[in-house]
Amino acid sequence: MDTGSDFTEIDERLLVQQAKQDKEAFGELYSRYVDKIYSYVYYRTGNNQDAEDLTARVFFRAIQHIENYEDQGVPFSAWLYRIAHNLLANWYRDQSRRQMLSLDSIAHWHVEDSPELATELLEDREALLAAIRRLPSDRQELLILKYVERLSNADIGDIMGRSEGAIKSLYHRTLLSLRDDLVETARRKKWNSREKTAPESQIRRLLRRAGDQ
């Protein structure tokens, strides 16, 4: 093969096959997907250094095992995301860390197809972020893959090792859980606000009564 070939216009399936033999072809795959994988990892770690390290490990593992890669009808990127998913799972288990999301990151979510989330992003971003942080890690990951990486349910299922139907069900339950959490948070805020203002109202009434006497 001509090592000076330009791989930028090559179809992904052909490029993957060439990458099994040619490191330059794998370099093109790296160029195409490194930003997406880094973004996914960063959203799950919230730390640039850890994201860079884990992203490098994703592609190191990919080049080690690309000879065993088999096209199963999903994008090659789904395979990379799955590697990242497994590395992150080990990273969290080894480090005993809990995923943290930042306000800056959630501001860039693509939630056009979810009016409820779009409304919450505009009205009370901090409350939404807090509710998302209380979700189990698999539901947080689902939201990142859907609203940050903008992947289909089928691709998300392949990455998370679940069927497309299971992902749809998990997504529905996740939205219901977020809604219930936000409603309960709003109710508590309203109740706390009443508790704080009630004594002040009582004092004002007592002062008025004292002035009338």
C-alpha cells in the first residue's frame, strides 16, 4: 500500500479494514473520533487530565485489538465508545469516584427533542444539574450519550450492552425520575420559603397590634 495515501475521503468501513494493516489509516480514524471520545470521557470525569489519559488509553486499546474488530452494522465509533465505557467503569471502581457534571458542560447539551429538559435548562439549570447528579451512573451516561454525543438509541444500546428497547425504556424512566425529583425539589423550596417568612409575618402583626393599643 502506498504509505503516502490520503485517507481523509475513504469510507469508514474500508478505512477500518485498511487500519488493520496500516497505522496511517488508523491515524485517520484517530483524527475522526478523538474529539468525540475525549468529549464523552470529559463529561463523565469532569477533569481534563483524567480525560486526556483515558482517551489515550481508549485508542491504545483500540489499535491493539482492531484486528479482532468485526463490523456488526453500527458505526465504528460505537466500538470506541464501548471501550471508553468499559475503561470508565474500571476507573470509577478503582478510584471509588462518583461522576460529577459541571454547569458549563450541561449548558451545551442538545435537548431540542426533550421540551421538559430544555425548559429546565432555561429556568433552573442548577436544580436540573443537582437532579442529574442524583441519578444512577448508567442513567447519567445515557443522558450524556444522547444529549452530548447525540447518538441513536441503537448505538447507545451497543455501547452500554443493552437492547434498543431497553434503552428506550431506561430513557423514559430517567425522564420521569428527573421530573419527580424536580417537582419535589420545587415543593421543598416553596415550603422552606414559607417557613422562613412566617415568623416575620407574625412579628409584623404583633407590632401592628401593639401600635393600635
